[in-house]
Amino acid sequence: MERILAVGVTGAGKSTLARTLSSRLSLPYHEMDALYFNGPGWAVNDKLTEDVSRLTAGPRWIIDSLGYPEVRDLLWDRADTVIWLDYPRRVVMPRVLYRSLRRTVTREVLFGGNRETWTGWLSREHPAWWAWSHHGSRRTEVERRVRDPRFAPLDTLRFGHPDDTAAWLASL
């Protein structure tokens, strides 16, 4: 486990897991949303592919994402391990709702200096809406990639519940 992708649906805990593994394994951690959103108004990084290519050219790293479409294959080609947090909606939705509510109330600064807002809750791009509406398709995409012969060399660890993930972490 030297080049790890922590994948799963919004709210599964990818970033938390990636930060924990980064610390335990002394791996450089890269937050995909921070690479993707790099300015006010949720501006998108026009050098994302370049940045991700440079970061993943290194021998050791962990990234908390399936990957945005423009870098997805690059990430999967360069990873050696995929840790899939395959949690059901009943697990992820309370997490997403709590996190977004906390971020909105506290006005927490996020990627590129952006914040979640009350009006943002009405958008289909809001994390709560996104987590609900993309849960099935995201799960299908990860399943497809895990079964894809191109990615057969990857070590894949699939956890169906946070307790399973915690037990695995405790065994490291």
C-alpha cells in the first residue's frame, strides 16, 4: 500500500480514512476536492490533469476519491490499492446531512475559499442532494472498475460498514 485511492460515495468517510492512513503509513495525502475546486465561486482547476499527474508520479500517496472524470483513469492506472467504503445510504446520509449542516452554520471555509450556504441546499449540486441521487451510480462505477481487467492488479479492500473499516484500521 504505497499509492492508495480511498473511494466511495459522498459522505462515506473517504477523507477521514485517507488522513488517518496518511498519518499511520507516512503517505502524502491529497484531497481531491481541494485539487478540483481552486477558487471563489467553486471555480474548477483548469490544470487538474497536470496537477494530479505530477502528484501521482511520485512513489507514495493517498487520494480520497474515485477521481473526477478527467483524471479517473490516470488515478486508477497509477494506484496499487483501492480501499472502497461501500456503505449504504442509511449510513452515509446522516453523515452528509450533519457535515453540511455544521459547515453551513459555522461558515467553514472549504476548497478554494468557498463555503456551503443555506441557498446552496436548494441546488442539485449540494452534497446532500448529490449523495442521495448519485449513491447507486457511484457504487456501480466503482464495481465496474473493480471488475475491469485493466485494474485487476490493484489490491482492493471493500468495506460494507464503518465497523469493518475500523476493525481493519485497528489491525494495521
